Amino acid sequence: MLLTFDTATPRVAVALHDGSDVVAELEAERAMKHGEQLAPLVDAVMRQVGVVRQDLTAIGVGVGPGPFTGLRVGLVTARTLAFVLEIPVYGVCTLDVLAVEAVDTGAVDRDFVVATDARRKEVYLASYDADGTRLDGPVVDKPAELATDLPVVGEGALLYPEAFPLAVGPQRPSAGWLARVVAQERAELLDPEPMYLRRPDAEVTRSRKTVS
């Protein structure tokens, strides 16, 4: 039994996959309350299916990009459960999950981008081909700097329609689709480390001046 969850957005999403398909999925959204929501949702989804933690065989977790506080809750939980249960844990770029859902549900049929809310009036963005394979990104920048006429999946298109006029597909990541991505290896499976792209944290440190 594969347990998956994503905490890269204000929504906390949890799902179970039995090897054939998703058998349960729950979501909750309370601003800045990822830690309070995740554990109860995990317990609730397992009760819904009638399994216990010892029935889990793997864990999948969204690694962002997203705000670090939310990501940390999901990633620490995933690593802790995997360690205690001695099972593998797989990270997936949250934008890749949205891309696969958009392709498989028919929301896109040509090259497209995924744009999600990065706060500070910025978006996280990555580009994909018609099969959902990532071509470039993810990056973080102002919507005006990333504007495109391609179809745009994700909440970014709704927040900034002047930059992304062609909004399509899902807005926020689904734990159920995360489970399908992991189970079918539809995207690159990563280590459970945060994909945190905020520009000040990614800038090259300037050389210190020599003291004369």
C-alpha cells in the first residue's frame, strides 16, 4: 500500500494507492496549519480503507517547489514514517504531478506550462511537452517575466491572467495523482528534499572584500 501526501500549497492532500489505483483521498485547507492537518488526515485515510501503518509499503511526497514551512512538514513526516517502518520514500516535483494530471485528463494536447503560487507576487513555473515530460524549470519569477500564450496549468494562471491568459486543467496538486505518478513512475523520483527556489536563497554568495 502506497501512502502519498503533498504540503507544497495551502492545501494538505493525502491518498492511498493499492497497486492498481487510488483507493482513498482526503484534503484539508487551513492557512499555515499544515502540521496540525497532516497527521489526522493520514490516520483518517488509513481508517477509511481499513489499513494500519504496518501495511504501508512505500511513501510518496511532494517536494515542491513551495514555501519551506509547508514543505518541511510533509518531508519530515515522510522521512520519519519511512525510517520507522523501514520502507522507501520517493519525492516528486509538485509541478510534475499537475502536469501528468493535465495530460491524462485531456486538459492539454500540446506543449504547456505549469505555474503555481510562489507568494510575493511571483510564481513557480516549469514547461512541459504534450506528454507531460518536463522540458525546463522549475524557476521562480514575476509573472510578467514568465508570461506565455501557451496553455497554463495551475493556480498561477488564475492569479495572474494578464500574464497567463490560457488557463486550463487542475489548479492545485492532488495526492491521488501524486500516487499514480509514483506507482507508474511517470516523473522523476527524487530524494525527499525540499525544492525551494526563492531567488535570494539561490543567489551566488558575493566574494568578501579583503580587509586592508
